[in-house]
Amino acid sequence: MYNPDKENVYHIPVMLEECLEGLSIRPDGRYVDVTFGGGGHSRAIVERLGAQGRLYGFDQDADASRNALDDDRFVFVASNFRYLRNFMDYYGEDHIDGILADLGVSSHHFDEEERGFSFRSETPLLDMRMNARAGKSAATILNEYEADALADLFYHYGELKQARRIAASVVQHRAATSGGLQTVGQLLEAVRPLVSPREEKKQLACIFQALRIEVNDELGALEQMLHAALDCLRPGGRLVVMTYHSLEDRIVKNFLRYGSVQAPDDDHLRLYGAPTSPWRTITRKPVTASADELSANPRSRSAKLRIAEKI
């Protein structure tokens, strides 16, 4: 049996046994881990496959490719999971048995200080790109966005009540800093005066979350992946998704309940009732980590696991 304690520290797989049970793995089945990362979940899935089984592992981070499994039953896909449908078409797979998505940021990303994902070290450059070869960095966004656009992303993606004041402070500090805001320390200098000392870690985490979501278009990619998953899964196929904050969880919950990432408005519900979902929910309420897992891996504390079966 796969033992996550023997895994390297790139990322400890969260709720491993619950995910494997949710996938209901068949030895000859076709599966996709759209968030490969350190490969912890993938290794455990492959262990349950027979010679005819197949697992595809998606990850856009070049670092993750070094963890690719040396196994004929495994295919590493160096891509964002938003392109799930495209790659399944490419590989000729049109009846996938199960799809796993662990939407948490890998421990590797927080621990690799030069990537700028964490506020624990003040020297790294503000990058935050999952795919370091493409897109805008966090520094580019902080230095180029107008105050209103920054306020919107801090409010919508960080759910920060003081979003406008934070945005104004960022604009003020970038104008007064030679070269603009380029490091984590420079960003902290701009926002710390507006953060409650009693909730500093929580509020700083929300600021960094907002930037990371914007840099990587995480919510847009999630929506595309969910629609692609519905297309790719065979009837009876399983979708297993772990979310780590309310924005992601709301999207997943709506998609499983209504077949759409947007919940119908009250007028629609009153006139037409709730739309028929293409999913049968396996978990009536989201599953959370056990006390033992929380003790061994504190980063699992915010994880919510939802499992559904395509009708």
C-alpha cells in the first residue's frame, strides 16, 4: 500500500484514502489526475491499476515534470488542466472513468521562496506564476493595474473589506519606490499598516491568494476544467475535487448541483425550479480531513472534498 510518509516533501497528498475511495478505481480503467504536483495521489492510483489501466497526470509547472512516474501506465501532460478536453481528444480517450482535482497549492510552491507565493520570506521576487514560462507575474499586476482594478481583485478574490485602501496604498508605494514593487518585502511594507495585528496572517494570506488567483486565472481555469470533465467522463464516471477556499468551493458546489458554475437566480428558481443536474452527488456534505491527518499535515485543515458521479 502506498505510504505518503515516504513521499518527498514536494506535497503531502491530502485525504488520500478518501480520494481513492471516491474514484472507485477499476484495474482496467482510465483516470486523470489534473493536479499532479508531487505525484502522491497519482502513485497511489497507479498502484491500484492493472496492466491495461491508464492514468494521465496534468501539471503546468515545469518543476512537477521531475516527479513524473516511470511507469507504462502513466502519461505526464505538461499543461494547464483547462485543456483537459483537448488532450483527451489527442490521446483518443473519450470514456474516462475518474478525474481527480486537488486544487490546493503544493507545499513545494510555498517552500520555494524564490517563487514568491508566501509572505514568510520578504526577499523573493513577486512572481506567483504556476507556469513560470507564461503570463504576467504578480509584480507586473501590482505595478501596472489601476487602483480600481487592484481593489476589485483584492475584494473579489481575497474577500477583503479594506480592498480599496489596500489598493490605494499599493499604488502610493509603487510610485514612491524605484522600479516599483518587485519583492515580497516591498509589498508587505505597502499593506501591513492596513492589516489588523490580530489577524495579520489571515489577512496577508488573503492578499496573496487574490494575487495568485489573478496571476494564474485559477477560477477561469477551474470552470473550463469542470465543463471538460463533464464531457470526458463516461456515464457512471467519478469526479473527485478538493477545494481550499470558498471561491473554489462555491463554483464546484454549484456545478455539481446545477450543472453550471453559476447558481440560478431566485426568479428562475421560482418560475422553473432547479435545473436537472447531470451529476449524482456521492458526498451530501463536503468531506474534511480527520483529526489524525490535521495533526500530521496542518495544510489539510481548509480542504473540502466533494465527490459526484456523472449520470
